[in-house]
Amino acid sequence: MGSVEIAESLPLFYRAYMQIANFILNALNVLRKTQLEKFVELLVEAYKAGKKVLVMGAGRSGLVGRAFAMRLKHLGFDVYVLGDTIVSPVKQGDVVIAISGSGRTGLIVTAAEAAKSVGAKVVAITTFTDSPLAKIADIVVEVPGRTKVSQVEDYFARQILGLHEPLAPLGTLFEDTTMVFLDAVVAELMHRLGKSEEDLRRGHANIEV
């Protein structure tokens, strides 16, 4: 079945699929080069210095964070996810990556404050650069997306990025865009660290259920 047939038989599915895909493509025009470079360079430095990386996010943002953490593990990073049973203590110079579309998620903001208090470098991946999380962070990476905040604050996502209907509910666009953004960061890290797909494969779990 081709795209035309899908559009005819499942029009709402087709429209939602295209809206999400187009939004992610349009988001590339909004990402800021300086923010991205600082983020990638911080991770490269952490890898070379043997620093820990802690990834955190709540709900679906947390699932996106877990996927990114897994790839970092495959790359050889000493990486952990907030909320797991086994998490090493964060110390000065370690990197904490906090994912929150609104930048207001209480648990994540509190954890970021705790990380800052011990001298860790905090990266905020968020849509709102004036949010509490962004104000705490050392590096802010602005990833556009419709979030679970009011429609007034969704003006940016709706008008600038062409979102006019809630076909992707709640935080879907932020979460999907962040997932693609972080997967692209992995590709950049592979290049800068001289890692091949075979290197990642060797770092993959060999005992699974």
C-alpha cells in the first residue's frame, strides 16, 4: 500500500504522520548552532575525561532520555538514568542532561538544582529558554515543540512552525523532535570520537530477555 492509498483510507493517520514529519524538518531551521556545538563539545570532553553522564526526564521525555542514554552507553560513556536502581553519585564536572519541554517539571528542576549544587554541568533540553530549568542550566538547547502548556504559550509552535491542529496531542511534537535531535547528536558523536557501528555493536548488551 502506497502513501496515496494510505491517505485515502486513513486520512487522519496520514495527516498526523505528515504533520509530525514536517514539524521535525522545520525544527531544524530553529535549532541554534552555538547551542548544539556547546552540547556536543561538552559530551566529547566528558567522554575523554571519563566523566559521568546522568540523563533525566519525566514521562515520555524520560523514555526519550533512556533511548539516548542507551546509545551513549554503546558509545562507551559512563552513563546513568535518573530513577534507575543503579545510579552513581554525580560529582563536580559530571554532565547532567535534563529533558523537559515546558522546563517546569518539578522533579526535573529539583534534580537539576541538586546537580548544580555539587558542581555538575547541567544541560537543559527544552522549548522554553526562560523556564526555571533553563535558568539553572549551563547550556540550554532549545528544541521546538508543542508542549502541555497553555495555548497562548503554544503560539510559537503553532504559528512559526506551522502547527494548526492538535493531531499530535500534548507533548508529542517536542518528544518526537527531541528523539530525532538526540539520534542526530549520536551520529555526530560517532564521527568526533572515531566510533563505527561495529564499535556500538560491541557495546550492545549480549544478554537480553
